[in-house]
Amino acid sequence: MSAQGAAFGALLREIRLAKSLTIEALAEASGVSVRGIGDLERGRRAAPQRRTVAALANGLGLDDTEGERLLAAARAGRAPGYSPVGVRSFPRGIDDFVGRAEELAWLETLAGRPEAGAADDRGTPAGAAAQPVVLAVHGAPGTGKTTLALRAARRLADRFPDGQLMLDLRGTDDSAPEPPELMVRVLKALGVPDRDLAKAGPQAHPAVYRQVLADRRCLLVLDDARDETQVRPLLPGSGGTLVLVTSRRMLTGLDDVHRLPLGRLEPAESAAFLTSLVGEERATAEPEALQEVARLCEHLPLALRVAGNWLTTRTGWSVRRLADRLAHEERRLEALSAGDLRVAGAFDLSYRQLTPTAARMFRRLSLVPGPDVSAPCAARLTGQDLRDTEDTLEELVEVGLLGTMGDRYRLHDLLCLYGRDRLAAEEPAADIERARRAMYRWLLETAVVAGRWYEPDHGAPPASWQDTVDLSSADRAREWLQTEAANWLAALHAAADGDHAGVVEVAESLHWFSDQWIFWGHWPEVFGAAVRAAEALGDPLLEATQLNYYAWAVLLCEGRPRDSLTYSARALTAARRAGDLVQQAWAHQYTAWAHRLLGEHGPTAEHNALAAALFDAGGDLHGMLQALLGRALELRATGLDHEAIETYREVMTRLDGAGDRVEPHIAAFARVSALAGIGLSHSRLGRWDEAVEHLRTSVALTRSDGNTALESRYLLALGEVLLAAGRSAEAREVFTRCAALGPGADPQRVAEARSRLARLDAH
């Protein structure tokens, strides 16, 4: 204990004896514990804070002069040079710290809260009001948890004059230290003599530990914690200590702690970190390559440090050379190694702690083709039931090897590469392929069932279909298809290598659903694969059908009407070979659509008429509705708005009389299009109120139906009509809604809405 602390204790004892008070009597009068007073008098603890001194002075009955003398001795005992342990003895690794500004600011806020032991002038006895603050920093391997704790300790050190101590809990070691050993280390570092520890005995060490920390303001960093059982005994029950715990685990079982999940750096922070390592000159010379290195490092601090060290020690390397080296997936983890600093080594430490079941799940998650996965999909990789799968996934989340986004799970790319390496090293190729096929088969089967919600004569899943995914409504089916899209699309591409019938079945089941998600961006892939599969099967009807779908995708999704004519012509030829009137009609329908977009009105009218006649002859009501909508669009395009309105009304009449013969989502699509068309025709005729009324109704229906593509289209149209009608305030509100639409909206319409807003702002 410091000489200053001993001097305060001697003065306290002198005054107490002069007042003829026992320690017990002073404790009762002041509210400071008997043990606390005894430790102060014997110099076993640092001089107390102001509020404790005030409590002691009050208990001793001191006047202002005597009280000031006692307070002066306490101040001397807390001189800046005092620190039984301090940040000066902490490890290196914080000098080039970049980013984490929000996290550090929050830490500073926590350190300044009253429960962290901040002094006050109310004479509150030490330990009576002060409560320790515990912050658990957790995250995946390599996210910089220890570095953040070191940085925080350096910044906060002056707030904890009774000392700062860092303990390496070695949580990833096979023989991590146990709490009793760690307690003794802390007690010795804080000046408790060996003889006192021996006298108390191991059974009393926890009580001594709590008492020593109760009246002090210390900063205690518990680095790399193994689990809750290792940490819990080390958390003080009272006093002004701030405890920073770092762990790869989330330490979910700890109560009354603040939690700070640590993820990857922001792109700007990653670039700044790399710049600090390689120098401003090299960074600014190749900014795009620097950003690519950061991206390939997954913005993971450890990977960024390794990459930066590579460039620092190889001055002849360009940043582009390293970026190209990291671009090879099979060599990336090997490249992210510098001496004994290895990204894969950091992953190894966590992987070795997994149960066999969790380790197998981790390895097999590397087979997931998309960026994330659901628990039901993951279950197909291991054959577990859903509940066991969820437990296994949560084990991976707990140890920091798996991230979450809502109810989905994600391996970041570097961990995925590591998992792939472990999979190849630990499992037979045949087992790996069986797991992949089981997942892909389930994805495609579920996609078919979900897509058929939108297909005529299908709807809800059959009673015989049972699965762990809830597809009880069309909205849930849509949600599954969209959230699992990257995975089932990859499964479809894999099936294209031989399962031609399966590919065609998936495309057929998603045909009408594609109208609900027009601007997904991958429908040409889906229907292009189905065209090749149909050709391989040698069935002209299937070929005609899939060629028509592909013509639609090229026409609308890719915006290439001229190119689409090639595919609708091929579809017509195949449909004639098959003798199928309906597919001939669809070929004419898409041909008319392409010609209309190209401004070629003669061919448009001709193919529209042929499509309508063939749909009528083939008894296809759904197709006839589309043909009528196409005819109305052509009438509008040629300035015949009165006739267009009548045609749109015919569509509405047919819908009203069809009842359940029209699939609900097809009916909604047709009704929305007809209402919008009537509104636009009214606007051309200067009937602004009728135009706005119909367009607003159309927009409301698209929103309720969840069709963001159509909503963006008709919001823009409504805004333009309002603007033309001189209702600029309403137009601004509508353009703002269109501009704010998320994924699924027509990007061209969203861009146009933003352009309209910019023009309005300019005026």
C-alpha cells in the first residue's frame, strides 16, 4: 500500500482514539463498515473518496478545520502517482486503433454513471450507493474485442485512481485458470499481503475479494473469458469498480451486465485502418484496390491487420497485388497469415471448443450458397429435427461463429471459407454431397409449393404436404420465396445439370408469382434455365411455354423488347408444333407487347387481335384478361382514350362476373392495371378528379397486395397526374412515397420520382 494511503490511515486512527471511539462505534456513527475502517487505518486500502471522508468526519464529530485536515490527507493518498496496477503494464496493441467511436463513447458514459462509484458531496458512505458497472464485450474471432478494451482502459484510467488491472482468462485454452486462482491474482495486485490471504484461507478468499473491491474505484479488464462460470465469481457485488469482460461467447447467463456486441468495422473505418498501417501515400495511390482489400478481409480487424502488415513489410508490393491475391477464395485464408498472426488460427481456437454436433453444423453451413440461411434449411444439412437444429445454431451464435439477422443465420465469408476447409478435411466427399443434395432438394420442393399459391388451380399446399416452414398463406409463401431466393436459385442452377423435369416444374410453379416480384433481377436466369431444360426433354409444349416466360423476362425485367421478339417467335413455332392454342396466344401477346414498346402500332394491333382470338378459342380467361389490357394500352398509345376506357371497363366487368374462376392474385393484378389505365386515360381527357380517384384506388390495391413493382409504377403516374392538375403539394407527397420504396420497386420509376422531387425543390 502507498505511503500516502498509510498516512491517511494513521491520521484517522489518531483522531478516532482522541475522540475515545472504538472502530465499531465509528462504524455505527458513520455508516462505514468495520472492516473498511480497519483496512483504512492499517493502510491496506487506498485513501477513500470525498463522500466516505465526509461520512467519517461526521461520525467523528469533527469541526470544519479538522474535517478539512482529514480530507487533505485523503487527497494526498489519491495522488495521481498511486496505482497498485495500471494501464502502463497492459499489453501493446492500441497505438494504431481506428474506429469504434460510438462504442468508446458509450463506455465513457457508463464509466461516468453514479453506479460506477462517482464521488458526490452528500456524505454517502462508500459502498452504500456505489454499484459496480459490468460491460461484456462479445463478438466473433478477430473483431478486436481485446483491442477495444485496451483502448477504453487507457482512456478511462484516470477515473479509477485505485488501480487498473487486466487479467488474461485464457478462455480458449484447454486449461483456462479457474476463479479462485484469478481472485488471488487480483488481491495480490491490489496489495493484500500473502500472510493475510493465508490466514483467511481459500474458503474466505471470495469474501475478501468482494470486500477489497467494495470501497475502491478500480478498472478491471477480464480478457478472453471462457464462460459465465469463470466470470461470475469475479464480479464485485458493490463498490465503484468498472469491469470490462471480453469473450467470444455472448455470456448470456450473466445478469445485470451491459452488453456490447462487436461486429465488423464500417467500410470507411476499414479504409482508415489500412491507411494507418500502409501509409497515406500508398493508400491514396490505389483507393479502389484498398477498398477491395478491406472488402475481401470482411472488414474484420484481425484480417485487416494481417493485410496491412503484408503491405508494410513488402514495400515493393502494390495494393492491387494484394487485392488480386486475396481474390482467390481457395487461397484467401492462407494469404491472411503473417508470421504467427493467422486469421485461420483465431478461428481454430473457437472451433476447437464446439461440441461435435455444433462442429458438424458449422462445417456444413459452408455449403449454403446464399448469404444467410433459415433453421429449417439448415436442418436438411445435418438431418436433425427443427428444435435440435435451432439449439445447435444458437450454440454457434453463442460462441461468436455465427451471426443472426432476425430469424436467419449468417456465416461471414472468411468463416465460410474456414468452414469449407474443415469440411473437406474432416468429412468424406460422399457425405458432403449427400448433405448438399438434401438441402437443394428441400429448397426446390418448397419453392414449388410456395409458388403454386399464385398459380391457377393450385393455391394452398395440399393436405399431404407437411413441413417445418409455414406456408399457410400466400403472403407467407411470398416471404419464403423472397428471403430464401439466393438459396433456391442456386439449387435450381445445380438441378440444371441433369434434373430437367425438376427445373421446368420450378419455373412453371413460379410463373405467376414472378408478376409479384418483377424486378428481382433473376427471372431471366430462372426461365432461361427452364428453356434449356425443356429443349433437353424434347417436349414442344414445354419448350413453347418456357420460351414465352423467357420472352416476358427479357421484355420486362431486362427492358429489351427487340431481343424478346426472337424468343416469342420461337415460342410460337414450338406451340404450333405442339398444336396448343393457348401458348400460341401467349406468344402473340408478348410479341404485341414488344412492338407496342417499340412504337410499332400496326404489328401491335395485329398480334393483339390474334392473341385475343386464340385465348378465346382456348378457353383461357386469365390470358384473355391480359389481351384486353394489352388492347387498351394500344388504344391509349394511339390517342383513343374513350375506347381505352371502355376496354378497361370490359376487363372489370369480366373480373366481376368470373368469381373464383380467376386466381386471386391474377385478378388483383388485372384490376389494378385496369383502374390505373382508366385513371391515365381520364387524365389525357383533362378529367383530373376522375383520374386521381382511379389512380389512388389502384395504388391502394397494389400496396394491400404487396406488389411493390406495380406500386412504384402507379405512384409515379399518380404524382405526374397531380402535378399536371396543379396539385403540387399532393404530387410532392406521392413522389416522396415512390422514392422511399424499398427492394422490389421498379428502379427506373424510383429514379424518376427522385428527379421530379429535385425539380420541385429547385422551384
